[in-house]
Amino acid sequence: MKVVRSIPSARRLMEQWKLSGVPVGLVPTMGFLHEGHLSLVDFARKKVGDNGKVILSIYVNPTQFGPAEDFQDYPRDLRADLQRCRNRGVDAVFTPDDESMFPWRKEGGKGTFVIEEAWTQAMEGASRPTHFRGVTTVIAKLFGILNPDYSIFGSKDFQQAMVIRKMVVDLNFSTKVEMAPTAREKDGLAMSSRNIYLSADQRQQALCLRRSLLSARKLVRGSAAGFSSKQMKSRLEKELSKYSEARLDYIEFFESRTMKTVRKVSRGDHMALAVYFGNTRLIDNGKL
């Protein structure tokens, strides 16, 4: 497995792979890898085939964290990450530093951002106003540096993956964005690097995210008439209020293809929610 740290080295490697005619799949991550990330590696491998190449990027992107968020405390363990990648058959890992990716930040100056304006106003965009411009910018940079044939994102971050898909279309990137299923623990909690922050009690109560999704799905599929989004939110907020450690950030219902919020929730619509447990914020989503 190759480990490349500079942008020129990454470009040379990608050019070699492209000249050899093999397909390349990219798995962008912020590191502290768990089985959820590694399931994306498996998904990428299926896309490119045994003769293709899988490159995984590890970069804790400072521009997608707000001033009061956990950038400095975000978990990092590069040595363990690299070993997990070797064990999973990753062909290369790209680990750039801040000075390479955002040189203008060193002087405290201003630089260029890629901003998607249609699908980033609600949910994560409303709760974290500068988050998506950081995400789209760093992903656009990775696409420009690596130019992968496939780019793999997890469904847990559904809104993010959809925003990236739209950016690819709007800006004419050549990569194909693929969305892999959400990886879950045995008890249903979506895998996340932030799960390590949870106390034992918070970890148990965090199952309320998945339970809320399943409850909403059962309600919608058991009613021919459906429910208004206001009714659904009221029901789910009441259920979540039973968990002492849970503090709701948002619940939203929308069309998965257009990302438009819906007033009446029907089978096939999508639900997303974010909940705080202490200072730890977790998200989940699913089709109803």
C-alpha cells in the first residue's frame, strides 16, 4: 500500500494508474477509521473490480467545522488507520496537511470556497451554517487532485452525499458519486467516529435515533392517508423527550431525489434527524 502526503505525489500516482487503464475509486474520510469507513472501501472495491485501484483520503478538514465545534478534539489515529487500510486491501492512502490543502489559512487570510446554494439551507446547513461550504470545497479539491472514476460516500450523511452529487453535475466533474448503505452496530446505532465520546448511558440512549426512524416508517406504512409533517414531528419529539440524555436538534421530512421538504409525509419520503447527547451530536436518516 502506498502512502502519499503531497499533492504532486498524489497526482503522479493517479496519472500512473490512469495510463495503465485501470478504474480508480476514492473513499474520502477524516480518519479514525471504523468498520463503517471500511465498508466504503469494500463498496469501492466492488465498483472498480479486483484489477482496479482504491485510494482512501484521510484529512480532518478544518473548514467544515464551526467555531464552537470539535475540530481540535476530533479523534485522530493515523498509525491505526493505515494498518486498517492495509488489512482491508486499500491500494493507496492520501494524507495531505493543512498547508497543502488550504495554504491561505496559515496567514489568517481569505480564500476560495465552493458553495452549493440549493440543497444546503436546511437540516445540516441550517444547524451548521458554514459546514457545507467546507465540505464541498475540500471534496472539489480532492476531485481536482485525484480525478477518480468513482467517489464513495456513506448514506449516513445522506444530505452531504446528495449535495456532492449536485456539485458534480453543476461543475462538470467526471467522477461518479456512489452512495453506500449506512453501516450500523449490531444494536442499530449508525457507526460514527463521534460515538466514542458517548458515556455508557448516552450510548444506550443514542439508540433513539434508529428507533425514531423505525417508528416513523411504521406509522407511514400503516396509514393509507399519511400524516402531516407537523403531526409526525410532534409524535417523534414526544417519543424523544422520554430520553433524559437526548436533546433534539432537528427532524425533517423530504423527497430523497429533490431534497424538497414535504408537508404531507408518505411512504417513500425520507426522514433525517440530529440529536445531541451531552456535547456529542449524532445524525441518522432513512427512507420511510
